[in-house]
Amino acid sequence: MNISHSLKPSLKSLGIAKRQAFKDLIQITPIAPNSLPLLIQATIEGVNLAAWSANNQELIKKYLLKHGGILFRNFQVKEVAEFEKFIQVVAGELIEYRDRSSPRSAIQGKIYTSTDHPAEESIFLHSENSYTATYPLKIFFYCVTPAQQGGETPIADTRKLYRKIPKEICDRFAQKQVMYVRNFGDGFGLPWQTVFQTDNRQEVETFCHHQGIEFEWRESNKLRTRQIRPAIVKHPHTSDLVWFNHAVFFHVSTLETGIRKALLAEFSEEDLPHNTYYGDGSPIEVEVLDKLRTIYQQETIVFPWQAGDILMLDNMLTAHGRKPFVGRRKVVVGMAEPFRG
């Protein structure tokens, strides 16, 4: 379907001649039938994404809640500053990436590299910061340079994940929740100074108290944390139940074989950089983890990046990951709308 949405006062800011018919400015179609993401693309040159979005915020909000993700294409976004402005228009001020789990580098302000993981590694699907008490409701990706090969950002509908997971597994996680155990300072994974963006122990302790994180300082300036979070939550705007957690992502069995073997040869299970359990501390069964990974795979949607693409995700409705890649790739990320679950 073709849908046009624009307002006359925005013509000048859009850089479009008055004679241009509004119906020709924007095309809105699913990227694939009954699939994520919804594709909103400019059909002519000169449509300014931030200006168009400012005049169509209710439309964007409605579509995002319905589909879970929107891919904006052909708006000729060429600068990170334009990407940042778009986020501010549709979601307000950006938030800092704290209680980190992925290595990222700051680009400017609160815009970061999507990840600094090596190109040959895949990143399993997850919902950003779902292991924390406060997480972003919105996450945005901007493709500056697509990879020569691979490097896609796979996504999956967390409502569909929840509905597809067998009831007995959902019931178990609903009752027990998920415990996340992380160890910092052993030379593997991120150091606690990077995760919490401070080298002051007192600031770390204050943050942990506020976020409901148990912590234990160990020898040689090492830190161990534990936090128990829900596995299934209700979306604050749609009331949908969603599969929203890092239970599979953080579990040692999800790591690539070589990395997993190296870590298990070096550390006892309790000293691993990160691992997950049921909230009562009992192990998550191998067959449960295998079933969950299969369901993620079945629900994964992959599309190729194009330079200038912006992917806007409702972080609770859509999980994301990364495919391995070849060549130079630059995808940056911003987050907004902090929400305490």
C-alpha cells in the first residue's frame, strides 16, 4: 500500500516544491508479508526524515506498536547528527549506555557503535538491557556503511516468541524468573569500570542498590553481581505479554563452541564472565535452552542493510542481534525512553 502523510507547513523544511503531490512523498509497505519491519521509504529526493517525523509522530507511534519495528529508507541520512536529531524528535533525549554487556565505543554524545565484537562473531538475539531494572523502550540503528558481505541485524517479534514457547516453559520462567550472574575483573569480558562507567566503587554500589543488584567485591578488585529479573513482562502501552530477557543470550551454552570451551577450561561455572539460572539459583535445563534457541531461530527475520537506513525498534516488542560480516561495516546505535519495569 502507498500512504502519504505530510503537512503544508513542513514543505520548506522538507525541501520539496509545492507542486509535488503529497501522495508521492512516502511509500509504506511491510518489508515482507506479515513480517517485521514495516518499511517507510521516501520516493523522491529531499524528504527530511526529522522534519517529516515531527509532523507524523502519531503515525510512527501507531505503526511501531503494531509492527514492533520500522525501517526508514531512502531519506538520504548522511550524518550521525541527523540520526541523533531524528531520535530526539520521535523519542526525546538519548540515554547513556550503562550496566553494559556489549563492548561499544562512543561516536558522539550518546551515540555508540552498535557493537565492537569481532566481525567473525555472531551476536545472539536479545532485548537491549532486559537484564536490568531500567531499560530503554526504544533503540535505533543507523547504517553508515553496510558490510561487503553479511553484517545484518536480525530481529524477532517477542510477542511471537512468547506465544510459540511451550506453556510449561513459560509457566516455569514466570514463576521462577531469571537470575543473571556476572563476574568482572578476570580479564575476560568487560571490566566493571566499563560496565558501570566509573572507577569509583562507591558509585558502583550506589547504582547497584538503586537497581536491585546484589554485589560482592572479591580479591584483586574483582566484582561479582547477581540480579533476578522477570522473563515475561507486559508491554506498558499494548499490554501484550512478551518474552523479554537475556536468559538464552547470557547462558554459557549459547557461546560459540571455541569460546565456550576456552572459558570452561579457565573458570569454574560460578566464576564465568556471565551465566544465567532460574531465579531460585537452579540450572536451566539443557533441553529448555535448546528449545528456546530453536524458537528464536524460527522467528528470526533478516534483511540487508543499505547505506542511510535507520531501524527504529520498540525494544520490548522486538529482539535484535548481529550476523558475522566481511569488509568495513559501520552501524551506530542510540537509545531513548528509559523505563523501569
